[in-house]
Amino acid sequence: MFKITSLNSFSVVLKIGIGLITSKILAVFVGPSGMALVGNLRNFLTSLENISTLGFQNGIVKYTAENEKNKVELQKITTTVIVALLITAVFLGSILFFSASYWNTQIFGNSTEYLMVFRVLALALPCYAVSIFFVALINGLGKFQKVIWINIIGNTIGLLVSLFLILQFQTNGALLAIVIAPALLFFVTFYLVQKEINFFQMVKLDLFDFKIIKNLSSYSLMALVSSVLGPFVFLAIRNHIIQNLGIEQAGYWETMTRISSYYLLFVSTILTVYFLPKLAKASTNQETKSIFWQFYKFILPVFILGLIFLYSIRFFVVRLLFSKEFLPVADLFLWQFLGDVFKVCALILGYQFFAKKLTSAFILTELFSLFILYTASVYYIQIFQIEGVVIAYAFQNLCYLIILAIYFRKSLF
């Protein structure tokens, strides 16, 4: 369980450290309002990346791993996926470039000063898509350390680009950094792929195979529902907050979400590296039950103790990571932490969907969860102001946990 204390642990700690530094810079130079705009762009970019890659990442890893020794089949996979992704990315990039003003209004409101951000994003999109494909390909070939090094290099590039652009252009620079940094990672991933396989020899257009697209479609459905609809729901909630409570209040929520994402990274890493492979191998309800309760007995108590400690020093944390201007964020900690406890309890159950490829059940529960989050947020914001959004988050995760506990009751109890 604690093998993660190696290179992968270093990668996670580095990512969190860089995230904290970037957050501090954003807090000082762009303030709560700039933080809200950064959050909107991040959500939009997450959705766009997943649409442009068709949600193929997990499927690429699976089929690459299965056909590592079969050169012809590997060529078919590489050719089919790269052609599909490039066509999709160029098509989406073209739409984005010529409708930049529309997306600017949708994401940032009526301001027109960020049109350049969307045009740069449109040009960079093919690099995004191919870079994500390269990472999945390297992962599928079993080069786990190289994947970790890509993450380390990517986070470092992100920090350097963010430092330079935010210091030079403040909010505009922060938004451009989010767009430019991932595109630069293309050159790193291409270099590492070339060391494993001769990429240009692998791609042969006559080997394009629609059957591979069909095989990857179930992974697309699961990835696209969670990774595309999820960020759009967060975007809609943040825009609702901006319209009803003001952009600074939206910035406080974005700040709370960033803090949450840092400590949740440890749990998600443990789940992915240690528990997901075990769930995939489990063949009986008794084996699955043992894995579930191993998580609840050993990981969950440590997580809760960590949150209790963080809550006790929440004012210090906000001042340290951000600035005095962000002190209202401390009022959001209690409900956010409660929601995160429910979320972590549900996460281990949710990974069973991927382990057993339960596509329909995953999509239905995910859609219900997102519906609850949005409607509860709109309702509670009217009553409790900005605190309402974290109350809605706790309520959503409690509902999701109850649904998954009922669905997986035979392997849980």
C-alpha cells in the first residue's frame, strides 16, 4: 500500500508544492476575481481536452498493454487513434478559433480582453491531444517511471511558464499560462515516445481500423460523462455565483476547491496505484469486500485525522497559501471537509465501475450526482450565500455515497 513513497510520491509532493506556489502567486497578483476566472478556464479546458481526446486514454493504455508484442496490432492502434485525435482536435480548434468571442462571453462574461487566450488555445489543441495520447501509449507500454517523469517535467514547465506570464501580464498571463504550459509538454512526450518506438514508422494510414474506435467507445462514454459534464457543471455553478453573489465570492469557492484538490491527490493516487488493480483482479464479492474495508480501516482514518488538523489551522493555511484578502475562505472549510469525507468514502466504491467496466451504471449514477450538485447549489446559495455551494457539495457526495453503498451492497456488506 505504501509503495507510493517512491518516485511517484515525489511526483505527487512536487505537484502539490508547485500548485501551492502557483496559488500564492495568483492570490497576490490577480486576487479573488482573477482566481474565479482561472477556475472557469480550467474547467473549460478540462472538458475540451477530454472531448478532443475522445475519452480514449484508459482504453489506449489497456489495448497498448495487451498488444505490446504484436507489432501489427500496435501499429493499427497507433494509426487509428492518432488520426482520429488529430481530425477531432483540428476540427474543434477551428471552431474555437473562429468563435473565440462567443466562448469568451460564455466563460468570462461580457469582457472582450481575453479573446487571445481562446485563439492560442485553438492553435495549441492538436498538441494537447497528441501529447495525452503519447502519455497513454507510454503508460500502456509499461514505462511507468517515464510517465511519472513526464508529470514531473510538466509540472515544472507549468510553474516556470506561470511565474513568467503572471509577473508580466497578471490575470491575462495566468490564463495564457494555463493554455500554453500543457502544449509545451508535447515536445517532451514526443521525445520519450521516439525512444521507445519509431513513431513515424508506426503510423501507416492503410492500417486505420474502425473496429478499434468501436472497442474504445465504452471508455469514451465513461470518461466523457465525468470529465466533460463535470467541469461544465462546475462552470455553470461558478457563473451562477458570479451573477448572484459577485466574482470575489466565486474566487473564494475556487480557492477552497484548489485546497481540497491538493490533499485529495494523495487519496486518488493510492486508489489508482494500489486499490484499482486489486479490484480489477478480485473475482468474488468476498475478495472485493476485503479490499473495500482495507481502504476504510487504514486510509480513511488517516485522511479524517489530517482534515481535523487542517481545520484547526485553517486561518494560518489561508494566510500562508494565499493572502489576508482570502480569509473568508476559512468559513467554507467545515462543509468542504465534510463533503470530502463523503467523497473519499464513495471513491473506492466508484472505482469498481472502472475495475469491472460497468459503463451504464457509472453513467447513470454520475449524471444523477451532477444533477444533485447543480440543483442543490442553486437552492442552497439562495439561503446560505457562498457557504451554500459547499453545503450542496457535502449533500451531493452523501447522496452519491448512499447510492453506491446500495448498488454495491453485496460486495460491501
